[in-house]
Amino acid sequence: MRHRNWLRLNTLRGEAGSAVAEFVMVVSLLTFLTLMVMQLALALHIRNTVLDAAAEGARYAALADSSLPAGAQRTRDLITTAIGMTYATDVVANYGVSSGYTTVEVRVVAPLPLMGLLGAPRGLEVVAHAAVESLD
């Protein structure tokens, strides 16, 4: 009887503190995974915002009474309003041809956030096209 109690007591002493260690490891892993999902969501939000602004700028520049600089400025304004001036520094609008039709192409090169808002300076490039309107 005395021997069994000693074994049970020894077994309990060997596991003392293991719940705390397991809790810390699991919480650390879950925190890391949560932060990575949030970072991915931030990167996708910035990509979609920049792409939408480029598309709007291309449509604006393609209007019959508009110009390429106006479309590029519209893109810069939308990006600056939505996510900040840092993402609107490299915006270029040009004419192109697609399927035999003249188009406007707006290209935006922006930082890709990898850790918070910090990341690769030219890691994100989006291009948007719109068919040029004419009054002919």
C-alpha cells in the first residue's frame, strides 16, 4: 500500500508544471498563426485597394474629355485617401492597344507589406486597362 502511494506521488511530481509549458507553447503557436492570417489579410486589402484605384484611374483617363495625367492623378488621389501616400508614389499612365482598340494602361508599383506596413519597397505591381472613348 505504501509503495503504491509513493509511485502515484512520484508520477504526479514528474508532471507538475507541464500544463503551464503546454499552454505557453500552444498559445504561442496560435498567436503566431493569427498574426500571419492578419498580415495576409492586410496585404490582400492593400493589393485590392491599389488595383481598384488603378482601374478607376484608367477608366477616368479613358473618358473622351479626360487625359493620361488626369487618370494618373485620380489613381494617386484614391490610393492616398484609402491607404496612404507611400503607396501612391509610382503611378504611370500610358496608351496601349488591345484587340485592335486603343486603351489606357495605368501601372502602379507599391510596397508589399510583409511585417505590419513594412515590407518590400517595390513588391507589388498592378496594371489596369480601359478602352478609350471617342466622340467620333
